[in-house]
Amino acid sequence: MSRAAFPMRTSRLAVALGLAVAVLALPACQQLGSVPTGVVPAADAVKTLPVNGVRLPYVEQGRGVPVVFVHGAISDHRTWLPHLPLLAGQYRAITYTQRYYGTQVWPEGGPTFGVSTHADDLVAFIRALGSGPVHLVGWSYGANVVLEATRQHPELVRSVFVFEPPFPTFVTDPALLQRIGQDVGASGIPAAAQAAAAGDPVRAEKAMLDAVGERPGYHETLSPSARRITQENAGTLRAQLVELPPPPPLPCEELGQWRTPVRIASGGNSRPMFREVADAAARCLPQRKHLVVPGYNHMWPTEDPAGFARAVVTFLKEQ
């Protein structure tokens, strides 16, 4: 993965906004007690599919129209395992590990880490499933991957449910951009980026968890199994925070012209760099397909997996 240099004209604000993409999707396995029904797939349920020269691990449960879950940063397919049984009675629920994440060894000389690469892989993954168009669910960085894959190949996507995509490519208001940039700077994510750049993934991972959990010591509140997953993915933080190329543009006008059904969700308690970007994306949609979840922040999918799954199913039944 080669380092992607920012153009010289890139402002400090743009660099700060770029940091927000590293927002993680914490593994939901520490929340198994809140899953009301179904059995979470076992570890040995992992299969692989050939995708663009690599094999992507995935787990599936249920039958019917596929619903593909896309994880965020310092995570992998295990993020969504508790959600699968909640959809498996009506859908073929699928979670996969994106390239460069997880515990497997990836071949050298692959494409650059970034939204374009991961979106290309998602498109190829959908085709490899061989089940026709799918519903897509994405969180944080994974939400931007979902949006880019849908932009490229809407014929492969039945609908899109995304929670707090961090790239503000659809934000045009200078005052809002400044406010988002200031919030990124105050979030602790820059400290994580500095640690990642210094070659200290352990310190970077802790700083990221505390920043996104929105309180010091959040890292220590996680279960050992949850921390193991973030630790096993901490090596991606340098690529995510330091070397990430700018995301593909998705202007508000283009998003507003999509025929693919889209729902943008955000937490009522989320900080501006998440909530206001999601709100701006929702304003681009013709009928304001926006869901605001009271009492939760960016960690809603892990803190309330059953509630998140219900919101996804409610949206899917509207299609």
C-alpha cells in the first residue's frame, strides 16, 4: 500500500476532515447479551469468495434476498455477527471482511487502501455472490464504501441503509465545513493519526477508541473479545489515518438524483463530525430519507444491535 500524497493546495481543514474517515465500527460481539433471538454464527462458519485477486472472508445466515453488511475501520466481518440472526428469518444476511482488514495475510503489491479500492471489491463481491442485486448496509467508513459502490453500479443495489458516513463530500456550506473540521481536531483523532504515523498502532488504537467513544477510558470499557478484534486490526490505522487518498467526489446534486432507495441514519447524541455530515447527506435526498436515533451516538450499532437491526428491517420492508 503506497502512501498517497495530498495535493499541495489541500487546506488544513480538508486534511482534518480526511481524518474523520477513520471512525471505527467497534465489534458488536461484546453486545451478545442484548440479541433477543437467533444464534450468532460460529467462528468456523467463515467462508471465502474470490474477489479481484484475493479471497474475502464472509459469513452468511438465512435465505432470500441478500443483505450485505459493510464494516468500518479497525474492524472486520465480526462487527456484524450479532446482527445476522436478527435478519436471517427473512433475508440472506451477509457480513464480509474488506481487503487489508482482519487476521489473514494480504499479498504485497495490491491496490491502494481507500474507498475506491474497497468499493471495487464490494462490487466484485456482490457479483461473486451470484444472487442478483442486494441490499447494502454500511457504518462509518463502510458507509462511504457502500455509497461509492452504489454510485458506480446502481444496477447491483436494491437499497442502501447507511449510518453516519464520515466523508463530507456533499457538504458545501463553508461555515458547516469549518465546524466539522474543528470538531475533528477536538476529537482526539489527530492524536491517533500521530501515533499511527509514528509506527505505534497500539497507542493509535487506544486513542481512536477513546475519541470515537467520546470519553477518556472508553477503550478500557470494552470486553476482552472486542478489544482483541480492534487490536488485530490496529495495523490498518496508518493506511486509514495517514496515507488515505481523498475520497471519490459525491456531490449533493448527484446523490439527490439517485433512483436507488437510500436511508441516512444518525445518532441524536453524535458529535458534529458525524451527525452534521449525515444530516447534510440526508438533505440531498428528494424525500429526506433520514433517521435520527435519540439517545445514541456513533456507537449505536454496537450498543444496541437489536435496535439497529430493527431499523434496517423496517427500512427494507418499505421497499
